[in-house]
Amino acid sequence: MNFINRALCSVTRKKGKSLILFAVIFVLGNVIAGSIAIQQSTQNVEKSVKKQLGGTATIQLDYENNQEEFAKEDLKIDQLKVDLMKKIGDSPYVKYYDYNALSMSQTKELKSATLDAEQSGAMMEGFTLKGSNYHKILDVEEKSIKLVDGKVFTQEEIDNGKNVGLISSKVAEENGLSVGDQMVMDTRGYDYNESGEEKELFKIDVPIQIIGIFEPTTVEMKDKEKKKNDEQDMNQQFMSLQQINTIYLPNKTVLEINKDYTEKLKKVAPDSVFIPEEDQEEYYTPIYVLKSPDDVEAFKQETQPLLPKLYTVKASTDQYEQIGGSMKKMSQISGYVVMIAVIATLLIISLVVLLFMRDRKHELGIYLSLGDKRSHVMGQIIIEMLIISGIALILSLITGNFLGKIVSESLLNSDLLSNSNDQMNMYMGLDGLGSTMLTSDDIMNAYEVKFSLGYIITYLVVGLGTVLLAAILPLLYIVRLNPKKIMM
């Protein structure tokens, strides 16, 4: 009888020992399988959420990490130079980029969109003016907005600062406008007294030819019947309004509007606190679209040394870093459990099999005395372990997945993973990173423990690898066996 048949007979005849080894591997396999399922599920959540957020980055003042510096009265902040923005845009990680001049315009005659008719008088009428140096318009390319009529800018319109712009379909509908019409933006200047009452100081009419009409795709206006009286819904509504009430213009046009407004304010109200400092440089917000969300960290490391003091790189994926604490903690815990379970499996299986080998030393000694090769005896032991462990690991692959679901749900519903820093991102557009509002609930809802090819392969590799490593001690015992001493 060859060693393979002996291994099969040994497994079936010695049922008690086979069941003991099976039970040990099955229990430990459940722990490993459950931990791997949780770890891979948390990693999948991070990948899917970051993919949804996209790989965009901008450069901002780092108020969070420089509070003492910003508290100084004599602080001087260097503005970002256009040359530096362009240099960063040449990075191999950047797909394309833009830098935007941003402003606000309060209007009366030009009506902005509102939530509904009841709230139209309660909200400030006005628009966000978003300049562009990228003629295709980055928000169109990134599908944050969809062009439904007309066209985007030409490079000539960008370079010359023409008074041309794109408005949303709701604003167009509200004012009876269409592509080709000339829209007059009646920018108003106000003063406020101590009681908070406003007084109109002046009006500047800015003619803008409409070359395109867009609709937002990343945010939607909710029907009145579907609205909920919760904070998240209110924020979503505000984000929707901000996107809808955005007018896209060339950068030079926005800067010219700002300049005219400032000069008028100086004449009418020279003591106004809203007048910018003298000789203020042109200010832009850069936005970089990376080739992949996976390039965010590499882009940050490459860009940070180039920035002036007090500046930092902010990315769209930072939202996940800020509020995905629960997933990170659970991933860390499951990783530790996998390591501990593997080490425990190595020790326990090694000791159990070694004890069984000591009970079988006479059997093994007979094989060697009859001239059987030590390699055949080792092969028999390995096959026995692989048969028993294979069945145990396949069964624990299924039960361990369910165990992972139960444990992870319990952890997510407990206070163990609560994160005091979990909060909704409220920077809704002026940071240049779009208007996606991510909440901890979104991350929790994206979490799901399920069977996947990656989970099965990872578990079987870890499980079988652990079992084979655990066979080292028993094999060393066989190598040291002396059949003469055993048989005497």
C-alpha cells in the first residue's frame, strides 16, 4: 500500500483523532474567515466610496494645523501664484486642471432659483460667480453638470474675458431666458446698520450673453412632498440651490466684475469694512482632477513641498478620512484578530499533531523499518492534514462569513466604534471639490459582508498556508525518528 492510500485509511479509521483535528481547525478557521471577511469588506467600502468621491484636489490655507499662526496680528499670507498652479498641473498624476476666480452677486431683477414659492422671499437673492480658465469647463468634463443646450467657452472667450456665461435651466426658466439671449445681472451693493437692516447703496448692471444652459447631475432638488425636516435634507437642499444658482464665466470676467464692484463701493461708502485691501492680487482657487483616486496620497506628497507656508493640499477623498473612523477601527481590529488567529492556529495545530505523532511513533517506526522512505512518511502526514483541514476550511469559509456579518453588525451598532469626529462635510462648492455631501450613514450603508472571489482566495491561501506551516514541527519529529530505538 503506498503512502497516499495509507493516509486515506488513517483518516477514516482513526475517526476520533480526525474529528479532534477537524474541530480545532474548524473553530480557528471560523475566526480567520470572519476576520478576513470584515477586513475585506471595510477595504471595499473605502475603495467604492473614494471612487464615488472622485480623485480631485485643491490647495487651501491650512487653518486646522496652524491656529497659532493665524492668531498673530502681523501675519502675512503669500498668495498662490498662477505659475505655481500651472507647475503643479504638470504633475504626471494630474489628468487636467483649472483655477477659478470666485465671487458672489446679490440681485433683485435677475431672479435666482428658490426651494419653493413659500420660501422665495425668505432667501437672499443672488448668484455664485464661478470663473474658469479651462474652456471646456471642468464641472462639465467631470459630469457635475450636464450641458443641455448651447456650448461651453472658446479659448478666445477665456483669454479675452468676454461677457459670456452658462446658467442653469431653472434660472433660465425663472427669468424667461434661453441660449443667445443677453442677461443683465443687476449686482447690488448694500450697507447694514447696527440693527441689521440693509440699505441699498448702488446697482451695477452687467450684461452677459448666455451661450449655454446646464443641469446639475450630482445634486437634485427634492419635491416638496419628499422633503424631510432633518439637518441632512436641509444641507442637501442648500447644496442644490448653490449649484443651480451658479453662473459660469471666464476668469477675467469675474475679476472685472469684482473690480467694478470694489471701485463703486469705494466711491459710495469709503469707510465700508467690505472694501478689499489695496493692491490685492488676483486670487484663484486651483482644482486638479487626478487620473485615479489612488493617486491622491502620491500627489499630496509631491505637491506639499512646493507650497508656500500655511498652505496644504485638500482632496475629495478627505471626506472619507474625516468621517470613516468606524470602518478604519473595524479594519484594524479585524487585522489584529487575523494575526492572532494565525499565530494561535500555528501553535495549536502544531502541538495537537505533534501529540498525535508521538502516539503513532510505533506505526511510523514500522514503516521506516520496512524500508519506506522518510519522504513518503512525511507525505502521508501532510496528506492527512490537508484532507482534514481542507474539509474544515471549506466549511468554515461559509460559517465564518456569517460570523463576520454578525460580529461586524454588532460592532457598528455599539459605542465601541463611535467616532466623535464623524460629521457631515459642509464645504459645499467654494472649495472647488464639488458638492458631494458624505455622511457616516452613507458609509455604514455601503458596508456589506458578502462572498467574493478575493475573499475566498485570500482565506484559502491564509488557511492552507497556516496548516502547512503548522506541519513543520511534526515533520521535524519524523525526521528525528530512530526506528531501531522504537522497535527495541
